[in-house]
Amino acid sequence: MNAHLPAIDAPVSVLTLARGRATHLHNVVLGLTRQTRQPQELIIGVMQDEPYSNLPETSFPIRQVMIDGTALPLARARNRVAEDAAGEVLIFLDVDCIPAPRLVADYTAQMAEADGLFMGEVMYLPAGAATEGWDYDRFHQVAVRHSDRQGPPEEARRACHDYRCFWSLNFAMSRASWDRVGGFDPRFEGYGGEDTDFGRTISEIGMPIWWMRGAKVFHQYHDHCMPPIHHVASVIRNSELFASKWGHRTMEHWLHAFRMMGLIENCRTGLRILREPDDADFALCRQAEDMPYAATGRVIRILEDRQRAKAGLAPSDASMVERLETMHREQEDLLSPVHGATGVAAE
């Protein structure tokens, strides 16, 4: 075994961030108590005024670290909980992700064999599935995979060669790997971009990113929008910050949807907000209770058909491959400002 890899029985810290979502957090803690291998600790980065109370009893300590700031300081908060962690293995879970019983054991087994960042499986639960008295057998019966995201590999792990696929919902790293990367860039505030920036940093230093079979979580339903039209300003800000570091913008999928909705435009001086989202925009993008997850691709397809109808054209009969090729060409236009265009970028 590589001397730099954590031993299979190395101490494990599970890390999560929370603002509101008390019921979701309760279920995450309950899921950790049902692990085949218990973690050494749970650290909660609390992004609200008061710590959480009435959490389930555990055999491991729970520490709550208060994170200041009114904007969503996700990058800074992840750095803080990682700094405070005592474990040699760091497992990051979003507060809406209930860990399956073998999550800790699956991560430690793979991390004893290879270096890098590991991404476990994510399954989506419908509304009402994670109520009191939930059980894993029922979760397996009703949970579904996200149609726009990579499924687990057939083998135990497979290299991911596109850093843009990194998603902080459910991932793990050794302490040594985390320290080598240096954490998330705390300049990313609000929603969007910090994950892609972190993945890009990992790619640049040559550290592997792995898809894993196992280390599964069950994502709890909550009402939200995708694309995240409730976070247009921070998406634009963070996309421009990413461009200042790496020479091009990111989150172009979301930016493409925003532009199709008439929320933004691409100018010579940068991205410009044209208007605030209205009720119709939220109705289009909001996840309904009969949808286990929200998907930007679904919204883009609806917008494409609306544009064709407005132009007096029938719905497109192009294949999905053709539609994706067209969409990717249009998204590439958003990776940098439009040369020669006029306009003033929004603050």
C-alpha cells in the first residue's frame, strides 16, 4: 500500500453545512448512526444565528462550528469545517443527503487503494419519502437517478476526466490530498462556481478525480429551482470570477438558460442582468412535488420549443444528439464577453 494513502481503518470526519433545513439535518445524523462503520465525528458548519438542537443521539461527537456572513459562504464554510476536522479521511455531505449504511466503509475502502478525490453515488427521493419512520429498503424502491448526471461505474471506481463533473454533494478526500489542493477559493460567495473552480484546481495539479460505485446517498426532496434563477446575480459574479482565474467563464449551461429566458445578455464588458425573474420564470424552473429532482436540461428543451413556436415552426424533430450539439455551440458563446458588443455589465 502507498504510504501516503490513509489506512482502511483511518479516523473519519464527516462534514456538512446547514442553514435552516433542520429536518434534513436530523435525517443525515440518523443515517450516520446507521453506518456499518461509524465515523469518529460529525462537524456541522452552521450558517445561521443559532446552533441546531434536538439532534439524534450518536455514539460519536457532533461539533457545530458557527459560520458568519449573510451570503451563502459555501466555499469558506467547507474550508472551516475541514480545518477543524480531526480525521485522516474527510467525507463531505450536503445537508439534504442521507448516507446509505455503507457510505463510510465504501469511501475508506477505496481511499486505502488510490489517491485523489472520490465522488459517491447520488439517488433522488420523491417528496415525502424521508419522513419519520423511513427505512433504506423503501428508499431503494422509490429513489431515482438524475438523468443529466453520470451514473456509477460498473467497476469499483473509474477515473473522471472532466473536472466540470465534480459536484460537492457527496465526496471524500484524504487530509493529505485536501491540504495539497488548499481547499475551496473563499472568494466564491453565494450560489455557484466554487465546485467547478475546485475541480479545475485539482485537474491542474494532476490529482485524480474518481467516480465510485457505492458510497451512496439519498437526496431528500426540497422545493428549489433549476436553473437557479433565484441566484442569478451570484452565478454571474462567480462565473466572472472563474474567468479572471482561468481565462473563461463557467456555468455556461445555466447562463444559456438565463439568456434564453431574457434574464441576461452577453456584452463586451461582461454579463448584464436585464430583469429580475418573474412568477412565470419560477413556475417554469421550480421543482414540482411529482419531480424527484429539477433539471436545467428539461427547462432548456421547453424554451427551445417555445422559441420555435414563436417563430411559427413546429416542435423540433431533431435527435437528442443534434439538439445537444446546437446547445453546446450556443453555450460556448457565453464563455467570454462578446467582442464589439455594447452594454454595461451589472454590478
